[in-house]
Amino acid sequence: MGRSTPSLRVVVRDYVERFKRAAEMLPREDRALVDRFLEDLETTLSAYMHVGSVDPLEVLILHLVRKMRELCTYRES
């Protein structure tokens, strides 16, 4: 019987769920930043689906680069 490898989308989703669980332990302002970071992750993931990458951390790092300006100027209302 062969082994199946989960798709990049599934592995990234698992990382996101772990991020969210860990963020629940953080102060409210930090949780808000984590939530803000995870917004629109789907567009970065879609780009990687076309590239054919299999590294979920690469997706999250590029997404962080895309969101850095927004996150650095974010003020919770």
C-alpha cells in the first residue's frame, strides 16, 4: 500500500490552525496581528499552487513579506 502526501493547501491549513491556537495564548494586540497576518493568505497560496512548491513555510514567509508594511502600520481599533 502506497503513502499519500497531503496537498500544500492542507499542510498550510494545518499551520494556520496551529498559529491560531498559539495566538489564543497571546495578548489581545498580538492575536489581532496574527489574525491580520492570516488575512488573504489564499492569494499567496494560490500563487504557490502554480509554482509547484511543496514547502508550506515558504508560502507563509512570502505572505509575511507581502503583509509587512500593513502589519507594521496596523493599529487595532
